[in-house]
Amino acid sequence: MSTRFFGAPVKRNEDRKLLTGQALFIDDVELPDMLHVAFLRSQVAHARLKQIDVSRARQRPGVVAVYVAEDYGDYWQPGPLLVQPPPIPGSTFNPRTQVPLARDKVRYVGEPLAVVVAESRYLAEDALDDIDVELETLPAVVDIEQALTSSSVPVHDDLGSNVAAHVHQVKGDYRKAAANAQIILKRRFRYEHGISSPIETRGVVAHWNARGQQMTIWDTTQAPVFIRNGLAAMLGLGERQVRVIAPFVGGGFGPKIMMFYPEEVGLPWISMRLNRPVKWIEDRLEHFVATTHERGQIHDAEIALAADGRILGVKDVFLHDTGAYNTYGLTVPINSQCTLLGPYVIPAYDSTFTAVFTNLPIVTPYRGAGRQHGVFVIERLLDLAARELGIDRAEIRRRNLIPPDAFPYNNQIIFQDFAPLSYDSGNYEPVLAKALDAIGYQRFLKEEQPKFREEGRCVGIGVACYVEGTGIGPYEGAKVQVQANGKVNVATGIGTQGQGHFTSFAQIVADQLGVDPSDVDIVTGDTDQFYWGAGTFASRGAVVAGNAVSEASAAVRRKALKLAADAFECAEEDLVLADGKVSIAGIPGKFIRLGELAQRANPMRGAVRPGTEPGLESTQYFGPPSGATANGVHAAIVEIDPLTLELKVLKYVVVHDCGTVINPMILEGQIHGGVAQGIGNAFFEKLAFDDQGQLLNASLADYLLPTALDVPRMELDHTVTPSPLNPLGIKGAGEAGAIPVGAVFAQAIEDALQLTSRKVELLEIPLSPSRLFELTRQEDA
Amino acid sequence: MSTRFFGAPVKRNEDRKLLTGQALFIDDVELPDMLHVAFLRSQVAHARLKQIDVSRARQRPGVVAVYVAEDYGDYWQPGPLLVQPPPIPGSTFNPRTQVPLARDKVRYVGEPLAVVVAESRYLAEDALDDIDVELETLPAVVDIEQALTSSSVPVHDDLGSNVAAHVHQVKGDYRKAAANAQIILKRRFRYEHGISSPIETRGVVAHWNARGQQMTIWDTTQAPVFIRNGLAAMLGLGERQVRVIAPFVGGGFGPKIMMFYPEEVGLPWISMRLNRPVKWIEDRLEHFVATTHERGQIHDAEIALAADGRILGVKDVFLHDTGAYNTYGLTVPINSQCTLLGPYVIPAYDSTFTAVFTNLPIVTPYRGAGRQHGVFVIERLLDLAARELGIDRAEIRRRNLIPPDAFPYNNQIIFQDFAPLSYDSGNYEPVLAKALDAIGYQRFLKEEQPKFREEGRCVGIGVACYVEGTGIGPYEGAKVQVQANGKVNVATGIGTQGQGHFTSFAQIVADQLGVDPSDVDIVTGDTDQFYWGAGTFASRGAVVAGNAVSEASAAVRRKALKLAADAFECAEEDLVLADGKVSIAGIPGKFIRLGELAQRANPMRGAVRPGTEPGLESTQYFGPPSGATANGVHAAIVEIDPLTLELKVLKYVVVHDCGTVINPMILEGQIHGGVAQGIGNAFFEKLAFDDQGQLLNASLADYLLPTALDVPRMELDHTVTPSPLNPLGIKGAGEAGAIPVGAVFAQAIEDALQLTSRKVELLEIPLSPSRLFELTRQEDA
């Protein structure tokens, strides 16, 4: 097998389709007799629902149906599949599943109350105004600290409190560690994440074919197989009667994996009920409340260190805002809890979180998925410790890195996949060294920064490390099939939201089968084309599906060589698979094309012998024993305008180890996008709720995303420590770019503005110019 | 495993859909923007094509396009897949493939010349009148004997003669056999078959999705996988880009397996060209010329016998009308050649056929597929011999039967699957005995017939034997999958045309998995649901696909027991699979449902371990080493009105051995339908061509099909000699009913009218009252 394409910056197969407008997105799906759907959403965050009168709406011309919770009944009760209590002794977990249409109570602004089905979306939206809702408003639970006080109204009446979950995980003995410490530092940190703002909002088209008893659903979901299975159960159908197609999707980033959104649950039911196809495309305003967020956590964290800067222990108690329902489970706070440990030897760790119900939209993972919060806490603690102990910020990190001979490194606590958090492999120090070198760390501090300061310019440097758990199970599969024209078809169960699957998977196949990546067609996210799989999340696509693709193409390779050896009556060892054909080494002109082998593998006469099967194809599954851990270091030099407090990134460096790299160009794109979202998170994006739970900036005019002008050119570099947990040695890279950005920027801004000497500590994200102004004015005041 | 359902007359799963009008047939496919197609067909049988002017037609409002052969170009040239020369030394085979639109020459009445695409079928048909065709008429080649004379014009100019094929097969030494014979009888036999007249004519809908680069074709074909593969090659697509769906089809009977019909080739190309879906549904008039026929053979056959009636040898030279093209190959005449040997020990056989091109529609298999012709010849020869040697007609058959200890019985010559004709198993004498017993053979001849004759009634008896090669390879496959709701889904590659696959396959699964057959959903004939397979022909569905279904469900059974054993931590031997659940024997209430096992087989967390795969499912293929041979005896008592020569069947008996029987009710239906078509063939149906190749009776008013009033109640009985060539022991039964009917009726009519004493021999089929009148008047003249 050659490695001609694996590792090469092959141009993307999918770009021709995307750039010429031939890629199918949900809103491109047009079906005859299709109806359109609009949702009446709650305008208040917390209220008892007295009555909904839809009679006027039902009479509006063009309206076909209006449904409220009573109409739905309980068909959706089999409910979400992901909510499982974590296997952590002593944990509390109070699952409260979102309902597809509110009954009895509304719990956040945007919660669907009723659904109008009409001949057009315009008519449907107009009819929303005809619905009369009678509510008894309740005090909104917005602040997660207040939510836990006895004066707070419970979001879920039957719970009696707003505790959604309580989890305590321990490694070592923090009390003992603290007792031995030279210093103990304790701070309160607030980390707010935001919304993913994909270029394409969510959408669902459902089409019930009564004659065929078949449901087809086009869905922007990241997990078509789970959606298929869940909806089959809800609708009383077999899984084979439900086909979920996640076509090209304009960005996923996590929120598109929620199971199940009210719209996903409702539209198929409506289509069955009305026997017509129905479509709903989320508009941007809806997206701000109807698609899940990540949001805030408040950490009370302390670190215990020896005099030389070695970490003896960390203790952290944090609150996690889970929103009105915890449909998705505990992935986000468990990730925060686990990722706080970073690349460091932390002998004692005592971490407790309380997930809190609020009257705000539901929180589920968004790129990074809670990891940012944990990284921010540990990295800021190390910055504080460095200053306190008089150690260089980079040096204190270096001293605490897990040494390369300590892998696999078991962090003992339970990870998001409910398995113990074990780092599979890593070599952290070279990553840090490369990053410091690339950013010019020493030179900056010794030569450049003093000069800037002389000039009155506020320029600072930041550096932060992280470890990211990636590539978790359970499994993915792939079917690789050579066609008679020599092209190779690959189908896999994961969906695609821009990750470059059509290229990176093609590269894996191309090397195995001696074809060009452009001769490999990839099909993703269509449950009829590949039946099994989990989905695209947790930076797992390349790790899990990539290895399944590799194993399937290796099996096809073996079949091809065997077929050719039979045809030529020679030994397989004498054969060369390249350029789409199998040749006999040393005999020019003696070859057989792959496509011809595919035809021979499907005989017209004779028999398929026992133990063989027709076709030059193979289906293989890959399930990693546990997740792989990528790691990296980001470093930045930033300049702050001391008057406006506007920020300019002078240099941004990412050094990253995600194991073996399939396509460095695609990987760079992933990192670029991640950093861009990280910058948005660090500076621009804050979901501003008032005390009534109203989102005050629910438009892209108010909720500012970083533009191309705000995202700096980045210098990227890589080291490669292959994962021992999968044959290709891959570790995931999808979320990495977004994770440490807040920590880097807080540190660099502090440095630029010399805030530490002014007794100002940046212990929160996001930091906008106005927030920086507040924080620094605080000092002046 | 229980055998609760295998062998039981389970009611058909598919009937609810069929009877309530929910089954999808091609004409039910309605797509937005669909165009409709009509074909301009040649009105003359043989002509040079000078010019086709479609300019007026193109201008007709509503006409979207008109194409002639030049527009098509050569895209279809990869051509049919089935045409292979038989591996018989010394054979001549001149393949001439049908063209999708005639170029240079037209070769039969009905051959497509041009195609009109319009907004409706009405508009398209109207526009046919606007097309001006300039032809130079040639003498039509209609008579197969004349076709071979030097005065005949060649149908294919480049061939120089009308020999489509010439095949000589030999077993033993006929010359020596003849030299030792007591008697040698020689006659000329003519056997005409007809058209299958399915309740649903053919149809094609093609839909090119340019954005997805996907072609979907709904086709009445019996072989969706072959159509998929062939069209992919023609259209320059990968097989994965082409989905062929053969939905419910209203009767197949062989002609729906032709590859490729001009309409099948043309419509997908038109859809790609116009980027719109297109539909064509064959009308009944078109069906008479556009769908393939079976037709006539002329046999000059002689039989050499010993004095005791033992056959020493048979020599046969026959002409086979293959029509204007021999696209399908040599299946029909090879079947005639092979099936002539019947259940008899025939030590010497010398058989030669010449397939002849004529200016008539193409000949391909129609239920029986040439077997009728061979059976008619040998059975009539035995009748003649019996009379000549003074041996009872049944007795001469009995004496020649292959004894039960002679199996496998190798007949040495090459069969339609290009493998040697070997009878796998059989026990022929009990079949004959049962049939004679059931018809009351001895009583009829000794007691009843004399009484009838006294009464002046012309009542006669006939009895005929046959062996049918069935269940040939190459293979079929099946995927069996338990769903979370406990229902079982089965997908297989063959299509369905009324055979009861949805029930008989379900019975096989039901026994293996301990569920009810109504809990098993079968999907057939959709290449996206099951990718590989051959098709529904040669009485092979139950044999080949049935065994694949059985093996796949057995594999699922093993998986279920293993999963349950793991769950219960017990031995698999202690488990009972019944009523949709796995229980522990002797522990009431301790069980796990199949559906729950299916869910457990797709873990949400953890890993799919190496060597395992998600899902409670299995895909298995079955390819028999060679075809299985069914056999049977038909016997009939018929009365002829001596004045009108109308026929009434007083009793009809079928005793049949098709190995193990899955569903006797479905099997009876197959036999009933086959006998009905056999009666049509024997009495009603004759394609009447004039010497210009014009079909004179191309309507159901003129071409008479037997009605319910013409088809008698039948008495059916079975013996079971399992086939050793497949685990289930099945032999095919789809064509059996139709095969010996002509032979039975000729014999019975001769007997009824005492023709032998009048020196009239019935050596041809069909025999209508008017033909009988001619034959008996001949005698009078």
C-alpha cells in the first residue's frame, strides 16, 4: 500500500459541488404538495399555560392544520436516547426532557406552544398572530446562583429545586495536597460560551409515503442514525420504514446533534397525520432561541502548588447552566470537569459540579463542548501561580507537563463517554517548545515588549495548553465498493457539515486501492445508504469513521488482489495495485483493471461459492476501545488600544498534535475555523439575557460574530504522536482550534495592559472592549 | 428451530396491500414535471430506412423533444449482458443486438423508429402522426423454413443468411441405437407458443436528479440488478448512481426480463438529456409487438425403441424462430433441447437446432421457456410408439422412467446455465402412479370411456410427464434484520411479480426467528435496498433467494441466542427462541424480546468490538452448484363436441415434485396459473402473422386468452424429493404448470376423437376448435 495521498494536502472533492451550487441543502428539497410549518413560540420565559385558543388560526385561508400539545398526545414519549445517568457513584441526575409542544408550563422564551401548517410559510407565520395564549407569568430563573436559592421558583415543579445534576469526581487526596502546598490560590471564574451561528440554520422536511409506509426525513442533524432510530420508535414504525437524510449541512458545531428538537419530532408526525410532505426551515431569529446554546459556568477553583511551581492539587466547585431541560445529558459539564486537568500532572483533583435548570434555552455541546471552561480555569490558575511564585508563565506550564513516558496516562475520573479518562499517548513538551519558538516568546518578552512599552503601545503575549478528548466510540462503519467503471463508492453513517469527509476518506481509500482520490465518491448521512453509525461529534469523524473506511478498503484491496491472482494464476505477492489496475510486477502490459475485477466478482453464470459474496466490496466497523487525546498549545501576541480597548492580534500561533494527519490543508481549515469561533467567544459573542430571560441581542446586528477582518492570519505547526487506539493513529481535530483561545487572550490582554500590576485579574470570558473598559474602570474607581 | 410455518398454507402478507390498492405499480409513480413518451413504431416488417423527418412533430405545442437514432448516438453500445456464446464446441452464434431506435433498417412491425417526449401521453401520441418516414420496403422474412433458403433476404445484411445460431449436442451414439431398434418413428412437430399477456403491461419511469447525479428508474423488469448494472455502463455512471426499483409488477412470466428493451434504454437517457422525469407505459396494442414473444419451433424428430418400449435413442433437428434480434441468447432453444429428454432414460440423443432470424418480434423466454416444445415432441413420440408397439400409453412412460437410484443423473448435454444438464434427485414412478390414480386412468379406459362412447360422447384421456430444470445460479442474497420493535425486515435482490415472496420468505424467517410471518416485512426488487442479485426467472426465486433468506435468518438466530446468552449469563443451549422473545427454558417470565436484543446490538456508548458489527442482522448469499430438477405428471380427461369441436375439461390432475414445499397454497396458485396459461397455449392463443409479418390478431378481442370459465378446477398432489443442492431442499415450481399441457391435450383429444384410428395425428400446438376442424376435415377430404 502506498501512502501517496494520506498526509497530502489534496484539494477537496466536494468543493466543485459546493461552489457550483449543486450541493443539496435541506431548503433545496422541494416536494409536490409540500406544506410549510411555523411554530408559535413563547414570548415569556416562565409561565403557567392556561389556555391556547387556535380556532381563529384554523380558519385562516391557506391554513391546513394547527396543533397544540393535546393534539400531539404522547406519541413522542419514547423520548431521547442519550439521557443516561453517568456511572459515577453518588451522582444526582434529574432528567427532564423537552416536550415537543409546551403543556402546562412554558420554560423559556422560544419554547414552542403551537404549530401552524399552511400552504406557505408566509401564511403559516401570519396565522401565528391568530392564536390566543393565556398565561400566568412566573418569576424567571435566569441566574444560576439564584436558581439554587430557596427563594427561586423551580423550573420543573415536581423537582422542588433547580438541581439538574450534581456530580462529584475525585482523583487523589486534595486535602492532603493542600496541606503540603507552598501556596494555595483560589478564584472565582466565569466562562460564558455562546451560540454556534452556523451559516445554515436548522431545517426539517418530512415526507410520509402512505402507500409505501415509508417516512423520509431530511434533517440538518449531525446524527442521522440516532434520529432514525428514535423517530421510528416514536412513530410506531420499524427503523427500516424511516430514512433520515442529512445532506450537505452548512455547519454543525454540536447544536445540530440535539435529540430531539421539537421540530424534528413534530414534522414527521404532522406529515403522517396530513399525508403530505412538510417543511420547516429555522429563521435566524428562531435560531437564537430554538437551537441549543452553550452558556455559562461559574467556577470556584483553587490550586495548590509546591514552591517550584509543581501542581499538588486542584479543587473546583462549579455551577453549570443547563437551561430549561437537560435533554442531552451531562456531556458539557463532564467535559469541563475532565478537560480542566489539561496536559499537567495533577496528583489530586476534587471536582464538583451542579447543573442548574434555568428559564433559558437548552444547553448542549457547541464546538469545544465545555472544554473551554475547564481550560480557562486551569490556565488562569497557572498564570496566577506563576506570578505569585515568580516563575515564567511558560516555564510553570513546562514543569507540570505529563512526561512522554507516562502514557497511557490514567486520570481516573469518568469522561463524557462514561469510560475512565485515560490519555492514550502524547509528547507535550515539544509542542510547547515549538509554540514558544514560533511566537518568539523569549525574544518578545525580552526585546520586543520593552520596546513597545517605550512607544506607549500595549502589547502582550499569552500562551495556553490543552488536552482534548476526541474520537470516542461507540463505533462507525463504512462500505467500500469498487464499481464497474473503476470508481470507488464509499458510504458511511456519519453526516457531514463541512469537515472535508469527501476528501479525507477518499485519500484513505485511494492509497489502499491504488486510485486517485477524485475517483472515490463518498456518501454520508443517508441512513438508506449506510444503516449504522453514531454521528459527527466529539471530534470523532476521522478517528472512528476514518478507521472504518481504512479497514473496509483494506479488505477490498485483499479481495482485488485475490481475484487478480486467480485470474493471472500467480501469487498475490507478485501483484501491484496502482493506477486503478492490478499488474504483475515486472511484466509490462499484463494487467487487469479494478472495474473489470468488480464485474468478475458478480458472475452472470455459475455460482457464488459458499463463503464468498458478490461484488468487490466490504463493509467494516471500527469501535475504538476508548477516546484518543489530542493536545496543543496556542500562543498570541495582541495589542490593545489603551483608549478604546479595541484588540488587534499581531501574531497567532497554533501547535497541535492530533496524531497522524490525513490532509494537512483540511486540518488547517479546521484549526482556522476553530480559532475564529474561539475569538468570537473570547471577544464578540455574549448572549445578553435580561432578568426576565429575554435575549436582548437576538440578531446578527446585535450579537456580533467575528468577521474576516477580526480573524488573524495564523501560523500553524504540528507534531505527530500517533494514537495507539486505532490503526491509523489518528486523533480528532475538529474542536481543537476553539478550545484555548479565551485563556490565551485573557493572559495576553492582562500582559498587554499590565493589569496584574494594577491588581486587575481577567477571570471571565467573553471580554469585549466595553467589558474590558468596565473591568479597568473598576480599578480606577 | 421450529417448522411451524414452513410447509403451512399461510395466508399471503402482500394481499392486504394488493387488495386495498396500496401496492405501488409503475403507473402509480407520479413525479413533478414529469414528461410522457410515445414511440413511433414501424408499420412494416422489413425495410430500408431512408429518412425520418421529425421537424413537424417538434413544432407541435406540448412536444418537448423528438429523438431519432442519430440523436441517441452510440451511448447504448455497451449493450446487453446476457449474450454469451454457449460453451458447446462447434456451435455457431451470431449475436445481433436490438437497437433502441432503428437505424438504416427496420426489422419487425413495432420496432421503434422515433420517440416523442411531450407534456402528456396524448400530446406525444398525437405528434407521432407528424413524423414523416421514408422507407424502401423489403420482402418480409416470416417463415422459418423459407428464411433459410437462398432466396430469402437476410434480416441482417452483414450476416448473409438468417442463421442466428446453430447448436449440435450429442449424448451417446444415436446411429448405433437406431441400428438396434425394433422400431423407429419419425414425425414433424410444430409447437407455437404465444405471448404472456400479463395483467400489467411494461412500463418505465426514469428520473435523473442532476444535483445528486442520481438516476432512479422504476421498471417492470424481472431483473433490476442487471438493469442497474447495464444502464450504469450505458449512461457512463457508476452503479451506485443508478437505482432501479421494480415495485409490485402485475405478472412477469419471462418477457419482462429482456435486456434491454428500447424503452428501458431510452427513457433514462431522455431524462438525463432533458433533466426531467419521463414516463412510458406500454399500451395493450404495443404489448403485442413491443414485448417479446415465445413462438414456434419445427422439430423433425425420431425415436428408436426396443420391442418392450424402451427408448434406445432420440434424434431431433429443429428450427427455432428467434425473431429479428437474438438479444437474449439461446436460452429458449437450449431449454427445448434439454427438456425433450424428460424423466426418461434416453441412452442416445442427437439434437441439432438452428435459430433463425425472422422479421418478427424478438423471442425470449415465456413461462416454460422452450420446455413446452421439447416436452411436446418426446411425449407425442411416446404416444406414437405406444400405439405402434401396442403398449399402454402410461405403461410405456413408466418403463422408461429414470430409476430412483440413478440420481444424480447426468444427461451430459449443456443446459441454459451453460453447465452440464444433471438431474439432482427424483423419484418419478410414484408421481406417475399418483397421477394415474387420481385421474382414474385404468377405470376411465376400461369402464368410463366405453360408456361415453356408447353415449356418442367423445371423451378422451391424456397423460404427460416432464422434468423441469429450475433454480439455476448464479446466486441471490438476502439481508435479514430485526428491528427495535421486534419486526423483522428482509431485503433481497430479486423482483416480485405475484409469486408470494412476501409470504414464503417470511415463513422461512418466522421459523428461524420465532416470530409470526406477519411480523416479517420483505423488500424486493429495489437495488438500493439490496444491491446484488440476478432476478426472478427460471423458477429460481424460492430455490436461490429462499435459501439465502434461510441462511441469513439462521445467522441472525445465532446472533440473537448469543446476545441473550451473554445477557442472561447462561448457555445458548438453555435458550428458547419463540413468540418474538428469547426465554430461558424452564424459568417462566425470564425472557428478553428480540427487539430489545436488536437495540442492545447497537450500543450508544462503549465500543463495537473487533470482529463484531452493530445490529441484529445478517446478509448472506446463496449460489447453488447447479440447477435443481423438478418433475411432474399432468393428466386430463377432456370431452370434445364432435360438431363444434369445442373442448371441455372434465378433470385435470397435476402431481408434482418440487422438493420441499414452503407454502402449499402459494404453490397451488402457481400451478393453477401455469395450467391456465398452458390451456391458453394449447387451445386459444396463436399469434397469427400474415406473410408480410403483420400480426393479424393484436388485440385481446382477437387473441383469445382463456377465461375463468375455460380453466378447470384442478386436482393437485405432491410428492417430495428434496433437492440435495440446497439446504432447504427446494426445487422451483414457477413454470411447471404450463409445461406439459399441450402434450396432455393433444393426446387426450386424439383419444377423445379416436383420431388415430382415423389416421389423424395431432402433431402441433395450438389446437383451436377451428384448427381441429381443419385437421379432421383433412382426413375427410
